[in-house]
Amino acid sequence: MRIAKSIAVTAALAATTFTGVCGAEAQTAADADFDFDAGEQVAAGLTYPWGLSFLPDGTAIFAERNSALIKTVAPGTPPQTVGQVPTVVPGGEGGLLGLAVSPDYAVDETIYVYFTAAGDNRVARLTLADLTPEPIVTGIPKASIHNGGRIEFGPDGKLYIATGDAGNRDNSQDPGSLGGKILRVNPDGTVPEDNPFPGSRVYTLGHRNVQGLDWTGGGELYASELGQNTWDEVNHIVAGDNYGWPVVEGEGGEPEFHDPLVTWTTAEASPSGAAVVADTMYVAALRGQRLWTVPLAGGEPVAVLTGTYGRVRSVEHGPDGWLWICTSNGSGDVIVRFPPV
């Protein structure tokens, strides 16, 4: 559930590159929406939690990358293991990654997962009563790095899939490859008739490794993307646009490519999950070990939680109104939520 409202991104912000702000000064600037000094630990002792979503009753559901386990948790109760998803082949950055709850869960009881299999990355649907995955999209390139993995249902009811270039830069500009793209499909995996490229699941191309997707209340899509050695990005996603990788990293000013809204150095970010609440985008940072707050209506991004929890993998706005994060440190990982102010 989102409480975001429609926003208009100013041309000045879209043309600006930010190197980032961190520390106590940034902490004060960003506390208007959530109380980041009042974090409540929901789960601990986890190992690489990745996808995070919510069931209709408010219970959180998440996936652990390496174990391929799906678990549920609610505040005040320990995590419960639902079971292990078969045919997942973890390795490097691959494994059981994104997770999304069907918008019609009350009727179909369906969960969608993005995972690494023996020969590819794929998206499948399953139920908590039967974790056997039914693939709906296959053939997404896999590698030990750059597997993408975020999946989210948009306000249009379509499933959006963030993929990586799988370490092969040519995938991103190849319209025939599903790597280095944002894909858009119907809930059964078929191609929507109004996709920008007829007969293709490709929604946008020219991406390196997208791991965060979310929408404003007005239906505008934003994505976070890991760069190579220089610039990480937040992009305003427009159907059919080309985001430049590997020709451009960060801002290029080339008319055929869509420049990012915000960039950071890779040491400050290495962004993964993202959540839009009202006119702010919250972006989880792995190498940067912080949570970035990006004011979409104008102004400079600021960082909170710098170094507090280590590597932050996912961030979601829960149906309880709290902001939830999960870490990705490899052992002793946690899920924490922060109350609205």
C-alpha cells in the first residue's frame, strides 16, 4: 500500500549530479518523514534476506538469497520458515532474489519470485502451500554478478522485472536480450499489448544492474541502478527509453540516452532496493552502508543510518505506515522498521 502523491520533477533537479551528503548533518535534514532514531528490530540472525513484501494481513514475507528459504515475520513474533523454493541455484550474486505478492492475493494466493536457476535467471509464481515454482519468464541471462532481481507490481497491475547485464555489456543494448533491461509483463508472463516494443517484454533498455523499483502516487516509475566504477544512478523510467549503458555511465548528455535524475559515487551508494513515499524516494545502499533519501520534487539527497546497520539491501513502505529495511551483511542480518513522524 502506498500513500504517495503525484509529483513533478523539476528540470533543474533532473540536470543535477549529486555527490552525496552523509553523517549527522544529513541525518537531521531527512528526519521529517520517519524517525530513524526509533528503529524497531523485527527479525535478526538472518542470512542475506533479499526480496521483501507484505501479505494482505500486514505480515511481512521475505526471501533469503543463498538458502532459497521463504519466511514470514510480524512485529513481536519470531520469523517463521514457510519452506525452501526448489530449483534455485545460488552462486555469487545469484539465488532467490526478488519477491512480490500478487495484487489479487486474496483470490489467487499467489507469490512471485525472481531466482537464479541452473541455466538462467527466471520469474515464477507459486503459493505458500506449494513452493514449486511455475516459471512465467525464462531466459534472463545469469552470471556470478549483475543478476538484477527486483520485481514489483505497478499501479497498472503489470509485473515489472529489473534485470542485470550478467557481466556482458552487450546485453544491455541488445533488444533481443532480456539482460540489462526493465521488463514489463502480464501476471501470466505474456507481453502486454501496450508495451513500447511490440511483441517484446522489454520496457526500457541500456541498464547495467537495476535493483530498485517504485512508483509515485501519480504512476511515475523510478529505479535505482548500480554503476561500474564511477556513478550509481536513480532514474525516472519512461517507457521505451534507453538509459545508455555501456556507452554512458552517469550523465552523458547524449540525446539518444535518458540521463539519470541523481548520481552518486559507487563508494557512497551501490544502490539496491527503493521505496517512494509521498515525494521522497528512499534508496538502500550496499557499499555505502546507508539509506539515501531523494526528494523527487527538488532538493539535494541526504543520507541517514550511515554505518548503523551495514549494507542495506531492501527498503519497503509497509501497510502499517512504517518504513522497513533489510540488511545484506552475510550473517546476523536484520529486518528493522521505522515509524512515521
